[in-house]
Amino acid sequence: MTLTNRLTIPWMSTPFSNTFEKRFRNARTITSADFSYIDRFKYFQLRSFNTFLGYEWKTGTATSWQFKPFNFEYTLFRPDSLFFETIKDFPLLLYTYNNGLIIGANLAVNHNFNPYGRRHVNLLRVNLEESGTLVGSILRGQTSSGKGLSTLYRYLKIDADYRHIMQFRQSSLHMRLFGGYGHAFPTLSRQGQVTLPFFKSYVAGGPNSMRGWQIRKLGVGSNISFDTTLDGRLNDKYADVQLEANLEYRFRMFQFFGFWMRGAVFTDIGNIWFRNDLSGQLPRAGFNPSRIIKDIAIASGFGMRADFSYFLLRFDLGFPLKDPRYGPHNTGNPKAESFYSPRDDGWFVPGVWRKPVFQFAIGYPF
């Protein structure tokens, strides 16, 4: 459940002069307050509240900006009975699932390299986000356990999304490159190697990412701990680093009662990682440039889309052609051996790659 209240003022409400504001196009001020509630039966309840003050403007036809000088988020995590049973055998989950307070700022820029192009479109979005870098430094003593900022997260996060679109007469080719990196810092109440809060972490899988896996089921790296502990009952995966590339060819098929049925073939390449392997507790889960080729996952497939003009229904089948979790090192116990493969790259694992994953969504993936 999500409730959203958003107020837009059609000018930039700042203490700066009108001359400064007139340099921008379509300047406006935005305030928002959001509340959401998630209940994962017998595992946890998650309540979150977010409010921010932000500005949007354009510096030309091709470039738009969004700046949130104040962003406040509070997430309340309440574990339930099955979660308590899970962490007894898998205490590393406490790195990810806990209460979180975010006080920081965001900056995003969108640029169209050829805004008047019809056949070729090149889009770039860069997002920079921080929490606690200023507040956590000034009020460091308040970040200890029991203090007002004990749940504050301190981190820096940056990601970039580049898209290239080639339009043809009755079809189009869409290419996307995405890279994201987050670096979390310890506080007095969170010591050692810390990760991004799970509600700010990167995830892979699902209808808008690596479509050969269900949402949050790919990764982390080529580690299998999340899949084998407790028979994989709580194997949602979150991480600090993500690399992904997508290629999709879209084409018309036929008209149905005046609406177009469209088809697509696609390939998704990528994975998620932690910044490190958490002191050796999660081998092959940390980002290591020398292992990228082995850790990369690849899915390919096809889909159909019912285009009703005002919205689009999408049905995709994704085949996991390369799953890096499978390899010859997975021996020693029955759970690990279920991920055994004689090859160390995870290509065409018998009994795996021929089982497609069905994805349903509204709208295009990118």
C-alpha cells in the first residue's frame, strides 16, 4: 500500500534573486510526502515515510535537472516469527534488514544528445545521492545506540543510465547500459563493513531487469549462500554495485480490435555485487574486476505486448543462458551440490537454461 501527496509550485521558490531564476526554463518547486506499507506474511512488516523539498528546471532544450536539497526518509522494519528463525542460521541478513533513517540530498540530470533526431535517440541520466555525510559528521555523537540518530545511514550513491534508440519503419532497436555504485560508511551504532540500506540497494531480476530470473533472485555475484541457507526460503538479494546491459528489438505483429499486438526479442546481461565479500563471509559476492566475465549473467528471450495506446500489457519469457552461481566449486553438502556444474562459467546449465521465467508487467522495461 502506498499513499502519495505531491505539491508543485510553477516557479522556483528560493532566496535567490529573480535574475538567477530567469536563467532557467520551466523552473518549478516540488514538495512531496509519501507513506508505504509492506507486509510479507510471517517474515516482516515494513513501513516507510518520505518527504522532500526539490526543484526542477531546464538549462536548454536537451537538458533537465532535479535537485532535492532536503530529503528525509524513515523506514521501520518489524521482523516476524519466520524472520527470527531465519537469522539464527543466517545472521548476515542483519547487514541488510534493519531500521533506517536517511537525511541527505539528491541531484539528477537528464540529457538528450540529439533532441531533434527522429531515427536515432541518445539519452543519458545520471543520479547522485547522499545521506548523512553532513549531518552524520556534525552530530556524530548522536549516531550511537540509543541516541536520536542511531538509525542514520551514511552513504554516497551514484548511477548512470544510457539509452540508444534506433527507429525503423515498423520496428525499433533499443539498447541500454546501466551502472551503479554505492559506498556506505560506518557510524557509532553501525561498525565494521556496512552495506547500503536494502531499500536503497541495487536488485536484479524481474520484468524490468534481468528477465531470466524473478525479481531480487539474481546474484549476489556468483555466491550461493542466499540460495542454500534455509533451503532458500528468504533469498531476496540486495547489493552495493550493479552493472547491466540490455538489447531489445521491438516490432509490430498484427492488429486486434484496432489495437496493435507487438513482439520483441531481447538479451539482458548483468549482475549485482557487494563492494567486498564482508570479511570473507560471502565468497565470490564482492565486486572484483578480474571476475566480471565469470560473474556476469546472461538471459535471452522473447515477448508479446498488447498496445492499447494509453497503456501497454507486456508478457516476456526469459531463458537464463548463463547463471554464474553454477560451477565446479559447489561441492561439500547436498544444498551446494544442487548448484554444481562441470564448467566454471555457468553457460547452458542442464535443467536450468531451458526453463524460461515468465514476466508480466505494464509498460516497457526501459
